[in-house]
Amino acid sequence: MGKVVLVTGAARQLAGRFVRRIQRDPDVDRVIGVDAVPPERHLGGAEFLKADIRHPTIARVLAETGVDTVVHMDINGTPLGSRGGRAVVKETNVIGTMQLLGACQKAPNVQRLVVKSSTSVYGSAPRDPAVFTETTPPKSLPGGGFAKDAVEVEGYVRGFARRRPDVAVCVLRFANILGPCADSPLAEYFSLPVLPTVLGYDPRLQFVHEDDAIEVLRIAASAPRRGTLNSGTFNIAGDGVLLLSQTSRRLGRPTLPLFLPTVMWAGTALRAIGISDFSPEQIRMLTHGRVVQTTQMRETLGFQPQYTTAETFAEFAGSRGPGLLPPESLARTVDRLAAVLPARAARPSEEFTHDGGRQGHSLR
């Protein structure tokens, strides 16, 4: 008999892709997708069970299906469709995780737990270190929103690991996930025609491609390969960093530098009209940035991303269409200006040479 894998949050785009991918692993016999709402896309040969992880019924699901591997992906920063607002999301993230871990603790068949977390647990503060490692404590703990949810979730996961030392627990702290199908708050921000930025700041950003996210989740849910260990906490990000100013140029979208209070007001306005979930924690990240070290991801987990941060963003930018200032058109304009300006700059020197004294004196 192969493994029985349960994936939470299966109605969401990324979790649905993972469900379809993990079915192809030869050592997986059965895949069960769980969510409070049915998925919009077919899950292939996987089973779908409509169950809310906030309710104790999730314990019955684990008991009746004989699940041995749980991949918890129902930890998110935004609601899914019309499921409700921020309160429902927080309940699912925190209360849902507590219920799921309680069910896992009572299920003797569970041997492996994979949790999709976020580098937002490090927060974003002006005195942050240049690079966070998995053991670096944050200078300022997140005060609310999804980042605080992620901190609480990881606390409950550590408690579960102490109570069930026989279960292999893997926590993956993802940088911002982007790609052609990305539907995160950051993807919504980058899709705006003009990008509001904080005056005087140009933060460093890291991204991970959604294809790499699927692959590293698969590695974490499988038995460790020779010479690797897929238990513990790992930062997941593509190589390199991009400045916010570089992302705007590559998108062809102009920035609108504003004072921080104005940006906070703009974020509130965008959330109110439903254009983008421009939360305070996202504003802090777009002010101070966040960069993590991925040595453990490579040397211990044995995962090598296929996309760098720049390549990930290029894939995302290509799926969004040209902005108000398309890079190609801007480059052609700059080339034309570069070709014209030297010729015009040469005329005064020619006039100085031919006319002599008075013209030369005026130029001096």
C-alpha cells in the first residue's frame, strides 16, 4: 500500500495544483483534498471531501481515511471568493490549525506533517538584519494580519511536534509566491496601473515561483532522499533579490512615491473598494523589505529552485501585459534620445571652433 495524503485548502489555486501533482508520485496511493467549499478546477484522480478544518469533523476524516501524510496549505492572507472577510480567514488560519493538529495528535496513522508558512513571521522593521536565517529572531513581532497568524500557527506546530515526536514535521517558510497564476495580495499590488510606494524607501524583495513551491512541497511530503533531511523549518526563496524600483521598471508601471501616512490611507481605500488587499503588514514589507537565507533549503532539504527571484518576476510580469510605460517602448525612447543628444551636444563645440573669440567667450 502506498501513502495516503491529505491536503487542506484544496479549493485554492496553489493547493489544487499540488493535489494534481502529488498524485503522480509512484509511492502515493491515495490523495484527499479537503476544504469548506468545492474547488473550481478538477482535482484529477484525487478525492474531495467538503469539510471545514475549524470544526471537529476533521478528526473523523483522518480516522476514517487512514491518512499518514498531512499537507496543511489552508493558511492564507486573503479570503477565498465570498467565504467572508478577514475574521473568517483568521479563524481558518488559527482555529483551523488548532483543530487539525488536535486531530493529527489523535490519529496514530499520521507519520508526516507539512505546513505551508511564510517568511512574514520575521516581520519587517527598520532595524532588521540584512538577511534572516531560520533561527534569527525578529526585531519586531508582527502585530496583526496574516503575519501574526503565521507566527501563532508555527507556535502550535512546535507544540504538536513536542507532543508527537514520532511524527516528522516540516515547516516551509515561503517568500512571496509569484507566477502566471498568482492570486496573492502582492500580485494584486503589482497589477495596479500605478504602484504607490513609500517616499524615500526602495526595499529589497525575494520571490519564489509557484512551480518551485509545488516541487518543494512534494519533496517535503515524501520520504527524504539519501543525504537529505526534510524535517525542520526551512526558508524557501529564489536566488537573488530585486529592488521595488526594479520591479516597477520591469512591469512598465510608474511608481507614485507618497509619505507613509498617505500610503496607509491609500491601502485602506484600496481594500474598501475591493481593488487590492493592501494590508498594513504588506506596506511594512514594501517599506523595509525582507531577505532570507536559503542555505538550509539547499544543503539540508536538498531543494534547488529552478527559478531565480528575477526569473520568477519575469514570468509574472509577462503574464500581466504591458504597463503604462512598457520596458521595450521605454528602451527604444531612451535609445533615440541617446542617439540625438550627442549630435546636439557637438554643435556648440563646432561653433566655438569656427567663430573663435566672442562665441568661445560666451561658452566659457
